[in-house]
Amino acid sequence: MLTDIGVLATCSPAGGQSELNIIRDAAIVFVDARINWVGEAADLPDAHSGLPTFSAGGRTVIPGLVDCHTHLAFGGWRADEFQMRIEGRSYLDIAASGGGIQKTMGQTRLATHESLLQHCLEYTSRSVRLGVTAIECKTGYGLSFDDELKLLRVYAELKGKTALDVASTLLAAHVVPKINPDGTKCNKQNYIKMICERLIPTVAEEGLAEFNDIFVEQGAYTTEDARLILKTGEKHGLKAKLHVDQLGDGGGGKLAAELAAISADHLEYTSPEGIRAMANADVVAVCLPFASLYLNQPPMKARAFLDAGVDVAVATDFNPGSAPSYDLPLAMMLACTMSRMTPAEALKGATLNAAKAISREQEYGSIEIGKRANFVELSVPDVNHWMYHFQPNSCVRTWIGGNRIFDSID
């Protein structure tokens, strides 16, 4: 049991994205990893009085954060491109000259399973110290049959070695690789055929991923490619996700709605028609402010999505190129300052709506009876102050399944 909670932001669904459903002077009772009771401490039933008790010391408590969009497993970094962009080169220019995703592909293909696993363990350990309790992990840097499977098998092993819940996503359709692992030139249609006829069936048969993603953009894949690849995934039980409208309006919002995707991510240039279509189809919009910041792109217009009734999630997009940061609270603050989300909207975006973006909203994302006991203690007076007076880390304790996974006090 956790008592002495000054401000408890339950983030329960009632009231929409701007309503945190706060309880003051609260307590949480958890048994066998699940929340058994939550409410004002004065109303705590006598039946729970004998349970082991921990004090939150009057701190603010929130649901465990959920990073619903990362590219966690990759080999190498691309700090040189950071300078190139500052000097005026665009994302597409760098990619066309052999940098970008193609460069990381080469480094990732050379990386061993063990080195990639250690990389993932390092950054999940760092994330939990920030209050992250669940993470979505995409492939997309192997870009071959064997190397995409290598990344998914890394994630499969990661699930048994980290306390975080891990949701795996196949992103073989990130870009078309220029070369195959044997050094021959890659043909786009042959590569798509491999994804549809060999890779997706293998991934589904081995249970290596829940989601199937694609990057629809100039220099990557078309809307027709997306329909083929995502519908093939759907036939094999993989739920659709999309990277869309990042560098221009490619009709990605409408496409995500047409394909009944669970989420559409980036969305910096999505049209009003696309936003309305996503609202009607209940597609989660994932705001990725680090990518907008690092690429010097206009940020996602979160207010337009919120006003249309779209659930907006917030994530890091952690990757070695366009978003080389795993700091989800910082991404939330940028969602406030760049995309004009309120602190409450950003918090619900990184908890309940982020859980919805990985089909986990019935398991966690809010502090409600029956859900997993995932919550975070913050050394701040309230959520507004947390986002306004941003500090390197306000997380004091991270609880996952009722266990203290990170504790800076003891």
C-alpha cells in the first residue's frame, strides 16, 4: 500500500484528455501486482490496514509512463548528421547521400545479438529511472529477412530481462535498403515481396511482434505499398501502425483511418480532412516532438487533433538520427511548448493514450482498480509545476507491478 500521496493524478478515462481525475491526500492498495483500491486516505477500508505500507511523503503520484514509439535496437550513432542539419542539409538530402536510415542499417547489420541486447538493457534501465514502465520497440534498421528477425529476437529476450512491459513492432518497411546483406543491389518490389511472403508469416508464426508499421514518405513507401504490407500483416494478426505526414501531407491521416490503424505517428503535416478521418476511426495520433525539434520541422498541431476529438499520445521516437533522446518527460514538456498541449493533456498522452496506442489501455495507463500497479512518485507539487519548472529528473520512485524498480530514497 502507498499512502501519504499529496496529489494523485489517476488519468482515468472520464472527462477526456484534459481531465486527470485528481485525488488529494490519497492512497493506493495493490495486491498481486494489481490495484485493489484507490481513493482518499481517509476513506481507506479497515480491511487493508494490515498491509505493508510505504509513504509517498506528500509527493505527486502519476501512472507509470508509457513510451509508445521507439526504435530501441540499433547499432551506432549519427552525430555527424546533427551538424549537417545545423549547416542546412535536409533529412532527405542526407538520406540520398547514403546517410540516415541506410547508415544505421549498415551498422545494425554488423551488430551482434548480444551487443544489441546490452544496448536495449542500458536504455530501458535509464528510462525506468525517469518513470517509464512500458515501451514499444520497433525494428527497421535490419532491413533484410535475417536482420529484422534478429532485432525482434533481441526484443523477445529483452522481455525476460527488464521489468518494463515490451511491445514489439515489425518495421521492415522503414525504407527500401539500397543493398542486400550479400552486397547486391536491392530491388524494391522484390523487397516488398519478401516482407509479405516470408517475413510477416515468419514473425506471426513465431509470435515475435504484435504490430506492423510502415514509413509512408518521399524516398520510402507509397500509400499503395502501405495498403499491401499492412493488409498482409492484418491477415496474419499484426495490427497496423503508420509513420505518416512527417515531411509533407501525403494523405497519411486518411490512410490510417482507411486501414483502421491503431495509431498514426508524426503527423506534422496532416490535413484537416485527415484529422477528421482519424477521429471517426478512433486512430490514436502520436506526437513525436523530438523529431520535429532535431529536424527543424514544424511540430505536430496537437490542438487541431484534440479539438477534433482524436486521442493524442506523446512518445520519444528514440532513434540514432532524428530523435536521439529517450527522455519521455522532456518529450512531454516539448509537446506542451511546441505542440501546445496542456501539462494534463501531455501526461494523459504519455500514460492512458500511449497505452491505447499499443493496445494496453485495459492493463495500465491509469490508476484504477484491476489495472497493473504501475505508478511513479514525483518530487513536484503538481503536474503543471512538473512541466513548467522542468528539471533533469523529478522521478523519485518507479513502481511496476507493485514492485519498487527504481528508488532514489532507499
